[in-house]
Amino acid sequence: MSKNSSYSDSYTREAWERFVSSSEDGDERPPAVRDEILDSWKRSRQLGVAVEGPASHKILDENQLYLRRERNAALRQAASAAFKRLEPHLTEARTILILADDQGVIIDAIGDEEVLDEGQGIHLEIGGDWNENIIGTNGIGTVLKTGKPTYVHASEHFVAGVQSWTCAGAPIYDPLTQAIIGVVDLSGPPQIFRQHNVALVLATAREIEIALAEQRQVERTQLLEAFIMSNHSRAHDSVILVDQTGRVLFRRGLETDVLRRTKELSVGHKLLPKLEGLSDQEIPNFLPLSIETQGIERLNLEGVFRGVAVFLKDGAKLQKGPNEAYKIKPRINVSEVQSQIVGSSPKMVDAISLAERAAMANVSVLIHGETGVGKELFARLIHSQLPGAAAPYVPVNCAAISSDLIGAELFGYVDGAFTGAARGGRAGKFELANKGVLCLDEVGDMPIELQPYLLRALEQRAIYRVGDSQRRPVDVRLVAMTNRNLRTEIEKGNFRRDLFYRISLMTIEVPPLRERGNDILELVHHFSEHFSEQTGQPPMVFTDKVLELLAGYQWPGNVRELRNVMHRFYLIKTDNVVTERDLPPEILDDFENDDEDALEHILRGHSGDLESIEASAIRRTIISENGNLTKVAHVLGISRPTLYRKMKRYHIRKN
């Protein structure tokens, strides 16, 4: 590949003239022309693109153009915020920003009015077709052909009529299928040419992908809510949920081999045409012949049509039963037992499905959830799906390392980099995680001054050890975890917006235990069996009242707190029957005796989870102070805003 990144218009034009005047490609590669441009020229010639063409083609049928823009309504909506943010900076810059669909047809354009007018002369406008098959080498069509961001400047264009323009384009990927669904392009006269224009369109494309992912997640959540509230959500094992546009957004009860044979059932695949106007009787006619249905139900939420549930015949059985744990194999060369994710609630199934897709998509993932929900199990799930049994898994707790050392911990250091550095230097976590997963726990606690280096490492897929100038390539899958609201941290100035966009291309929300319904009782029996086997004791028997109290408790410490409660039973019980008397006080909420307000009582017989101890202390103080929150804050030694925040976190009401 040519290493010459500089551009000379005279050399490029001379190379272009020689190329278009010859009838054969030849083996010689002009040093003035980049490889990707020369390859595109060859494709253009093979396709029979007219070199002397004055302009591209345009869709003249207004109805056809309207339907095309409607078909890409989700893409246009996702791009609207980024375009609106950039528009004020383009009006005086002789520049226009363009959104094209997956066929290279322009569906939106903003920017300098004069340049927009000039663009009409070559059909660089809404409706213009800039597929490489039509107009040859250009910043839209060539990106679609290669799938890579690129710039095409002046004489690098294949068609002479557009060589008075420069453009830079980047592909936009569907967050579900990872297929290219469009291109964002920056165009204008040659004077605006900068190679780093590619970085701008690449950042814009990623911002659009983030917006698309959030949009899809909202649609998916609404569709799931409509399904849960329907009459048949539990009546069928195997079901596919399809949104209004005909896309598969959720599936349940399908074995892996069934999915392998029936690619149409993949999440994100357009299984059906737009559902508006189709009757329940018509919809099955559009399904592939390989799919046999038991019925179809229209799904509405708050009076709005959200999609349909397609119930499949019994041939596609549940991959995991409602009480069966999702098993994660132990890591190679690590002394550990098999891990499990227990739960069949819709939110949990949704989170597991997202984690599986994230592993296949090879993108950075942000796992968000309260303390104790089991975020690391989801990181382990992603790791377990990677090809190759020896892929490393390297966890780092950003909150447990001092701000002075976290840079050396992540990126490593060379001999003599700082006082106390090990002789010979040391590899950092990035290098140790090469070809595997780097799991950053509590990423919201990463020092703000270190975040640009993390961002650079992710963008460049390379690191520099502390005190070293040598570039070290790394191939790392990043999984970041946090219990903080990073958007709030961005507004506070504690977290970089660009880093947030980079690490959260796919976000997995792990639901708190209180929102998982019957999963609580599934976990009770799971942990009971685990500790019975571990201690050699017979399994505990729980009274109906105990199960009712456990199911109704808010679990501020989530799964970790529940696990501690179950462990406590096996440590202190002399028999195997658990009654109300054996439950920790925070579950019973028994505050009849004034002497039980002491910290010693709160700690005695407690599950040991700090969150539940704190929640219990707040509840007791509220009762003892008759709901006077000013006094409660004073007694606890915290400010009123902190008290309100903790009450909200632990779902504590004033009364």
C-alpha cells in the first residue's frame, strides 16, 4: 500500500489521465494515488461508469423519493440531533453535511446555502444517487463499497464533472445487525479539504449509531411492555416480537439450531413488511415457509400500536427452561467453579439476549446496574461467547486503584518511568487482555485526566506504556461497568462525553432484583441448593410466610444481599426450617422495641450487606423521628439532599 499520504493535484490528475486513457489496469501502481482510490477507479471502469459525465443521477419521482425517505425515517431521526448541533458551524464554512441511505441516495443535506445551491448542479442534493455504480469514486459510494471511512479529493474522483469537489464519508452501522445502513458525508469546494475531515464524519456516524441504539432500545422496551400486558405472554413458549416496521426485536424459546437454520428470525432482521394496514390473517402470508405459527396477536401500549407477537408451533423449544440457570464455563487456567445467571423475568431475558448479541457484534459494551445486581456475570457471559478458549479476561476495578497508579496499571510502564517502578518495566492490563476482554469496573470513578488516554487507546487500538514512545497495538474487547448515571456525571464535568459515546455503543441494563418478580424465589432455591451442597447440610425448608416476605422485600443490596441472607441461614440454623424469626430485621421491619434502634442490633444477625444495613438504619431513624426528615438527616449525620438521594435509591417512603 502506498505510504504517501500527501496530496498533489498535478500528480493525481496526471495519474488519472493516464488511467482513463489506457484500456487495461496494468500492474503498476502510481505512487501519487492511494490504494483505495486506485481500486475504486478500477471498479468504476469495470462497471462502465462514463468518465466524462457531468453529474450524478437524481430520483425525479417525488413519490418515490418520499417513500425512500419514509423508509429511512429512523435513520433520519437518529441523525437529526447531530446535524442540528453541527449546522451552525457549517453555514459560514463553505461546507455541507449529507446523509445518504444504504443505496447511496441522499436523504438529507444541511449547511452553507450557497454550496447547497452549487451542489444541485451535480445532483449533490436530496434525491441524488451517489452509488459507485452510477458516479464512480466518491465519498458516499466508495464508503458503501468498502465499508471503511475515506476521503476523496478533487482529481481522485473518477468522473471529471465532480472533480471540483472534495468529500469525506463514514459508514453508519445498524446497532442490531451491524449492517451498513447509510453514510454521513462532508462535502464542499477543494478549499475545505483536510484529511481530518474523516475524523469529524466518523465521530458524527458514531453519534448517529448511539442515537439509533437508544431509539431501538426504547422501541424494544415498549414492545416488551405491550407483550407482558397482553393475554398470551405466558401461554406460549416460543414467540417472536416484531415491531411496526416488520423488524424482529425479541425472540424467546428458540433453540440454537433452529436459529441457525432460520436466519430470518435473527434480532434486527426485517421479517415482515410494514405492518400498518395488514390484517392478522394477511401477516402469516408474508412469513417464510419454514416458520409455522400457532397464532398472531397485535400488541398495543397506552392505545398505540407497537407491533405483533408471532407464536410458533412447539417444534422450537425453549433454549433454557424458566427455572434453569444460564451457565458460564470456568475460565482457562483460573481456579473457579462454573458461574450461573439465574432468572427468567422479561427484563433479565432481555439483558442476557443483549449480552449475547454484544459478544457477536465485537463492540465496546457498557453494563449499567445498581450495586449487587451481578454486572460482572454479564461481562463474563460476553467473554464466554468469544471464539477461542484461551481468550483472556482481565478485570480492573477503577475505584480500587489510586489516581496516581491507574495509568500505569492500565497501560503499563517502562524501566525508570517513575519512583518505585519495577525493574524492566511491566505490561499493563490492556496488553494482558490482548485478544480477549478488558473489564473496567466502576468506570465512572476513572480520573477525568486519564479518560483521554483511554479514549485514544480504544480509537487507535494501541497503547503507549508510561514513560515510553513505542506504539503497542492491542486487540481488546472493552466491557465497562458502572452503577452511576454517566449522563449525569457528564453534566457535572466528571466524565467525558466522547468517551461515553465510545464505550456505550451497546448498553446493557441489568435490572435490580425488586423488578425481577419471581426471579427472587428462583434465586432463593438456587442459593439454598448451592449452600446445602457447600456445607453438607440438608436443604432449607421455607414457610409460606417467609417466601412471601422475601418476595416482597425491596432488596437494596440486590442479588448480593439475597445471597448473604441465604448464606446466613446455613451458618446459624441448627435445623432446616426457616421461619419469620430467622429473617434479618430489615426484612421484617419489626421496630416495636425502642432498644432495637441501636447499631449493635442492626448489625446482629444481619445479612452483612452494607447497602441493606444503611437502608435499615434510615428506616429506623425515620420511624423514631416520626418522619421529620430534617431531624433524620441530623441524627444520621448527613445532609438532607444526601438523605433524599439515599431514600430514592433504597425506595424508602417517608411514611
